[in-house]
Amino acid sequence: MSLSEFNLIERYFTARGVRRDDVVLGVGDDCALLRVPAGMELAVSIDALVEGRHYPQGTDAAALGHKALAVGLSDLAAMGAEPAWATLALSLPEADEGWLQGFADGLFSLARRFRVQLVGGDTVRGPRVISLQLHGFVPQGQALRRDGAKAGDLIYVTGTPGDAGLGLELALGQRSTAAAHADYLRARLDRPEPRVAAGLALRGIASAAIDISDGLAADLGHILERSGVGARLELAQLPCSPAMQHVLPEAAERWRYALASGDDYELCFTVPPARRDAAELVCATLECSCHCIGRIEAEAGLRLVQADGALLQDLPHGFDHFG
């Protein structure tokens, strides 16, 4: 017998994951009832993953469960917010129990790591679309934002941007490489690691922050626009994974991926010079790498400086759904 909508919700989502004391009423009613701790502001983010647009058809269901939550956690990380709750809207062409089991396993495995409770949502029949809303807490007035960068601030990035772009080309059969490198790059695409610990540690240190979902150049551009400043990036300082170095021997090609490919979910943040030592100390404690790649300048615009000191003239563009 096929699953009904309510059987599906009960079997795969109602009784899974952590239970938080600040959830008065979770899945199973018309609304969730939630308690925001005193002295905290509520950070809220929502993302949708559309099959064939955000991920290739046939992507592993458990990886999709992981990624659907990870992209929202990355938004919270960029604000310096502690994760708390999630709501899920799921559009499915059919109630495929094998797919649902894998998806739920991937989702709740990551949810347990970050103490996120699923508190509500909806399921419908239609093209496969996954929409997840994340809620988190940040002390009043301490959120990391995009509008705080000042001239002279240093620019940092976590991890190695560009890996996920190569992973996508591997997933689409547009490129091949050794198995070990392929596995690493596909994992960077399918199972991104949200930099929540970094975001929390950077509260009171970073002047601005953003997560890298559409490409480093494009997302840094949002900080520049909101802060009313420009920037100078040293391309030779862009971090690069061994897998990317193996696949792309030419530095100029690596720059293109690091600057323009999306889905990395790393953090780009700025730090006033006076807090550089504090930032470096924080970076040394993180599980991910962290590199200084440039400086904020008063003059508007993004300047990309090559190893020989010349400016890169052909500025890369990040992902844009309607561009």
C-alpha cells in the first residue's frame, strides 16, 4: 500500500532527531510553538534546492538531506548565529520509501551534530524541490553582517573555494580525474561542511561576513556593495586543495574556479587590522583552514591582482539564476 502524506511525515520526520527544551510544540500541529531565549535575536534563513538546477538528477538521497540542511547552516554561520530549529517543505514526484529513508538519514545525521530540531513543514506531490528554513540565535547586537567592512580591513576565506565547481563537472561527466581526487571533490559538492564554529568564534572579531554560495568574487561583492567600499584581492594568496592542483595545473584556471564557481559554502569575512592577531588565533583553532587573501579599500570596485602585480581585466561572474 502506498504511503499517504501523513504516514510519510510520521514515518520519516516526526520522531527523528534531537529534542530541544526551547521547542514548546513541534511537528504535528498547525504551527510550531518556539521559545526564543532572553537577550537573543532570531536569525532566519530559507533555501530551496531544485532537481536539475541545484543538483544533478540521481544525486544520492542521503547527500541531499545533508546538503539541504548544510546550506541553511552556512547562512547562520555567516551571521554568527547558533543553530536551533528547522522547517521543511518537500515536493516529491512520488513517495519513494528508499529515497525518503536516505534523505531523512542524511538530514538528521547533520541535524544531530548541530542540535537542530525539525519543528514543522509540508509535503506535496510535484517536481522534486527541497525547501528548508533555518532558525538560530545570536546575542543582541552581535550578529555578523555584510555592511560592516571598512577601508584597511583584511579579507579572509575559510577552506578552499572552487572545489565544488570541479565536483559538479565530475558529477555531470564533463571531467574525470583519479578516484581519490574525484571522491574528495564530489564530497565537497554533495556534502559541504557548514562553518558554524568559525562563525560563532568570529563574533566580536570580524567586521563583516558572508557565506560563499554563488562564487567568491560575487559574494565578496555583496559585502563591498553593502559596506560602500572596494577591495584588492591577491590571486596568488587564494587557497587551493591538492585535488584542485592535480586537476588544474595552471594557476590562472584555478583562480577562475575559486572566484566564480558556487556551492562551496565557505565563509568570506573581513577583520580590522587591530583584531588581526585575534582572528589568526581563532583561525588556528578551527578544523578548517583560513587564509588572508586581500584588503578592503576605500575606492569602489573589486581589483584582482595577479602574481606579477598586473590587474586581471576579465572579472569573473558568479552564479545568477536569472543572469
